Amino acid sequence: MLLQGREVAIVGGGPGGLTLARLLQMKGVRVKVYERDFNETARVQGATLDLHYESGLKAIKAAGLMDVLRRLTGRERIRGL
């Protein structure tokens, strides 16, 4: 992989940034995520996460995070999967 042995900086610790970080880590890439907010409750707004199967859900599944999504949403079955 082109990025192996390198360190990647990801700006933004939201759902997209953290999913990307996880996917890169699974490929052996060293990752640092930078987030300006102090904690998860510091900001009341934020971008939405696309949960269509061919985009957001596919990335979450590839990152091995479906169990986490199910636990956080309280839904055993996620539509489209």
C-alpha cells in the first residue's frame, strides 16, 4: 500500500474522519486524528452521516464497526444490510 510506513493526519473527529482512520489503521497505516472540539458535547451541530448502503454503511461495515452502530442505535437490524 502506498501509505504503509507513513503517518496520516486526519482533520476532523466526526463519523467520517473516525471511520477513515479506522479503515487506514486496518491497512497498517499510522493515523493521527485532529479535532478542535474539547469533547463530543462541545458542539451541538455537525454534518450528517450518509447511511445509504453503497456509501456510509458500506464504509462502516468495512471498518468492522457494525456492532458498535447497532449498540449505539439500539437497532439489531440495520436496513439495507
